[in-house]
Amino acid sequence: MHSLDVARWQFGITTVYHFLFVPLSIGLSFLVAGMQTAWVRTGHPRWYQLTRLYGQLFLINIALGVVTGIVQEFQLGMNWSAYSRFVGDVFGAPLALESLAAFFLESTFIGLWIFGWDRLPRRIHLATIWIAAFGSLLSAYFILAANSWMQHPVGYRINPATGRAQMTDVVAVFTNKVALITLVHTLAGAFLAAGALVAAVALWRLMRGTGGADDSPAMRTGIRLGSWVTLASGAALAITGDTQGKIMTDVQPMKMAAAEALYHTASPAPFSILTVGSLDGSHPILSLELPRLLSFLATGNFSGRVQGIDDLQAQYQQLYGPGSYTPSIPVTYWTFRLMVGVGMLAVVTAAWALYATRRGRTPSSRWLLRATLVTPLLPLLGSAFGWIFTEMGRQPWIVFGQLRTADGVSPGVSTGEVITSLTLFTLLYVALAVIETRLLLRYARAPLTSPAPPGTPAPDEPPLAFAY
């Protein structure tokens, strides 16, 4: 096995694992801020209870996200030094802003929120969580701007002396059309993940009777809030995903063709729901297709022309030279469908939860209870499949049209060294997964508390991050 293969596996594992925490961190920060806003405005205890419950889960998630994010950036210098040298002059701006501005803004005000209960005035304390939430969104924007430059390089030139990319237009980099639509799509996915978690935890507590009768009003509110957020986010994902598909067809037509396993240019082009057998269309056992749908997804016209893999391969060979410019078709085909499918299952469960709890009912279906156990995982899996599709569909490029993945790996790192770091990182992530799961389950089951009566003096010692 070549060091390039192991380095790609390591990058994939660390990136996908880290991104399991990102959607929840962004989505929960805004939902917890909304819950606390409702408590400050209404004074109703159930909003305080929801804020403290899901605030604990938010803090656990963001702590693990910070740890895994550091590891992810660390490996760029280890395994991808050639890539880092090539993009460094462009990536310097968004990554520096993410670290020096967004991350410090987010972490500072999260700290004020954690230790500010009963010490800061209510509205000032409320402002800290809102600022932290917008800090998380700003952080995501800078990271996505950097990644989108890899998908669609703009605002740069190649220095002929060094062979490195240099930024020439910072506005073009930050207003990259790929970055703008990806930000909105990612935000919708974050709310889908957060809404599914809120609804699932509340529904599980209601059905299991955790906390007794005092728990019920808050949990019913949590079910409805989380379920409606999940439904709205699912609709937003469909709309933004449609726009993203058209932009992807414009800047990376090979990725769209690979998503459908469309080898021959077609007008109109059908969309394959499911294919059993050869994905090149030569020996299909079973194929379910929707006529003209791919043409609409790619061009906005049900009769639009969609370029096929074979034609694009010939064009790229003329443009970039000999070689294969086709990504792994089974990976792109199935991750695209899994991305859509598992995310929409969360939407179905949310609608089921709303129906089962209508008019004050308490559901008793064992199937619904089982569904709540897996529902929080579905949006996260959808996000993971989406990023696998995004990165694998760009292959063989690490920077589309400019730098191949094979040319970005560190030249002085041996296969054994990469295997060693991959093994250590994987073991670390397994340990972190166990810690994360145990903490989330512990605090998801914890009893709810009511706000202290007005005029109650603040405790002598500052509260711990995970203390009520």
C-alpha cells in the first residue's frame, strides 16, 4: 500500500469524524439560544429546563468538536505538506480569520455563558449565547470558503517562480458561489441534526416517563420544537440542494455525471433511484429511473443536456493531459443517494412524532421508541455521506484543475509513518466516541431543574460546565 492511499484514508476518517460534531454544534447553539430567549421573554420554567438540558448536550458536543478539529488541521502538515505549500497563500486568510476571529469569539462567549448563570443580568447572559451561536456560524463560513476554493478556484494566480497559488482577489474568494450555497446548505443540515436530537431526546424521555409528571410539559414543547425544526430543515435542504446541484454541474460537471453514473451524454437525462448490477449500464439487473429528473436537477430544464462521463473524460484529457479524470463511480453514486435517503428518514420520524403526540397524546408504539434511538444519527450520517460525495467526486483533483491529489501528499513521509499516525488517531477517536456517548446519555437522562426564585443569591463558587 502506498503512503498516498493511507494518507487519504486518514484524512477521510478524521474529517468525517470531526464533522459529526459540527452540525450539532451549529444547530444546537441557535436552538439553545432560542430556548433561552423564550424563557427570558415568558419566564415559563419549561423553557429554562429545556435550555439547561440541551445546553449541557451542546457543551459536551462542542468540547469534543474542538479536540477533533485540532487533530484534523494537525495532519495537514504531516501528510499533505505539498498541498499545504500550494494553497497556503490562499488558505491563510480564511483559516486565520476562522482561528483569530470566529473561534475566539465563539469560545469567549461560550465561557461567559457557562459561568454567567446567576451572575450576569439575564439579557446580557442571553446575548452571550447568541454571540457564540453567530461565532459558530462565522467559523463554518470561513472553513467552507477555504474548501469551496478547492472545488472552484477563484481570485488567484499561479506564481510562475514558485508554482504556488497566490490570492489576487479576497472578495472573489469569500463570495465564491460554491461557498455561498454550501454555507446555506450546511446550515440547513445543522438545523436538521439539532432538531432531530431535540425531538428524539424529548420523545424518549416522554415515552419512558423520565422525570415524572413535571417532565411532561417541557418534553412536549421539546418534541414540537425539534420536530418542526426538522421538517423545515428538510425542506430547506431540498431547496438548497437543488441549487447546489446546478452550481456543481456548472463548475464540476464530472461530479454530477458520476453521481448518476451517466456515461453517455443525454438530453433529456433520467435520474436513477436505484441500480442493481453494473453501474456503467452494460449489465443492469434492476434499474428504477425517473424520466427527465436529472436534466432538471442539473440544468433547471426537464429537457436539458447533461454531459456524460466518457465525453468529459475525453475533454479533460485534451485539457489536462493523459490520465483518468473519473472518480470512483460506486462511491459517488451510492453516497449521493444515501446522503438524501438517511436525511429524509429523520424528517419522516419527526412527522411521525408530531402525529403521535397530537392533542396531548403520549405515544406507546415500540417502533416509534426504537426510531427515536437512531433518529439523531440519521442527519449526521447524511452529512457524512454528503462530504464523502463532495470530496471523492472531485478526484483525482485535490484542487480542481490545478493540483492532483497524488501531487499533494508529503514526499518525505513513509507508508509506515502514516499507518502509525492513522492507528493512533483512530484509537483516539474510538476513545472519544465512547466518552461522547456516555456523556450524552448521562445528561440526556438527567433530571430537569427549575429556575431559582427571584432574589436568590448567586453561589459562592462558579458552576461547573456540566453542573446544574
